[in-house]
Amino acid sequence: MSSSALVSAFLTGLLGASHCLAMCGGIACLLGTRSSKHSTRSAAMSALLFNTGRITSYALAGFVVAGSLSQIARVADSTKMLMALHWIAALMMILLGIHLMRFWSVLAPLERAGQLLWRPIQPHASRMLSSQSTWGALPLGMLWGWLPCGLVYSTLTLAAAQTNAAKGALVMACFGAGTFTIMCFAVMFGSKIQAFAKHRALQIISGLLVVSLGVNQLVKLF
């Protein structure tokens, strides 16, 4: 696996901050408000645990998806399959960039499809949210990591292109690391961070940069 896949995954998570806050900002703010009633240290610990849980779930998803495709590759034409996966990953990144710019919610159908997985998980996540334990933020984050998200699904195609379970998990862990800082800030500082992420200039610039990552990957395939 080339380091470019890891870098692309990390940058996708970092540049997708506005989308992260749109999807998970509300839960992060609520968690931070509840924790800050005890102490700043409690809020910081909740932020760390919640986001560690999220990243763990992302890595698990990458492990499962890439591992499953590695099994398929053993009985299929692995060269053609790998090439097709890299093309899909690059195109998905371009679509993600368009999605982040808020001009066209092109990945909305994919997020709606993800509701099939989220529906049985949601009641458990809601129950965990009512927990007053700081350590409860860890399993809450692990459950919230399965929230339908075009940003996650787009990066999963990059993880899938590795056709290796461990490498797929590493790609998704790098993606999660890219989202880590902004989501920790969301728990710690709440609505101030959400307001920052709504700036149109930030959304457009972030989207264009993600599109450029996808185009760069396409160029490498020729």
C-alpha cells in the first residue's frame, strides 16, 4: 500500500470537517455540554473517548470491507478488480468534493441507503447518550461511527481498493485521525465550532481540495 492512500484518507477527513460537524456536531455538542457541567477535564476526556470510539468503528468498517474484497479477489481476476476499485475510489472522492461544496447533495442517496444499517443501531446509541458516565462516551462513539455518512462511505471505497483487511483498517484509521481534532473541538467548544464550519468559503474551498485529491488519483491511473 502506498503512503498516498493514507495521506488522501487523512486529508479527506480533515477537509470534510464541515460535513462531520453537520452529521455529528449535534451529538458532540450535547456530550460536551453534559460533561462540562462536571469539569473541563471531564469534557476533554469525553471528547477523547467519543472520538476514539468513532475511529475504532471506522477502522473496523475498513477491516471488514477490504477483508471481504480480498477474499473475492482470490477467485476473481484480481488485477482488473483492483483497477476498477481504484477508479471507483477516485470518482467517489470527486463526488464527495461536490457534495461538500453543498451545490449538489450527490451522495444523499448513499446516505439514505445506509439507514438500513443505522436503524437497528440507533436505539442503542440513544440509550447510551442518556448515560451520565464519562466512560460511556467510548461505546457511544463506537455506535455513532456507524451513522450513515457520505464522507465515510467515500473513504471506504479507498479502503476497499487496498483489498487487504489490515491495510483497509489503517486507511480508515487515518481518515478518522483527520476528523479527530475538529470533532474534539466540537465536544469542547460546541456551537462556536459549528458556526465556523458553516462558512460558505470554507465549504467551497474544502470541497475543491477534495475534488483535486480525486483528480490526482485519476491521473495516476492513466
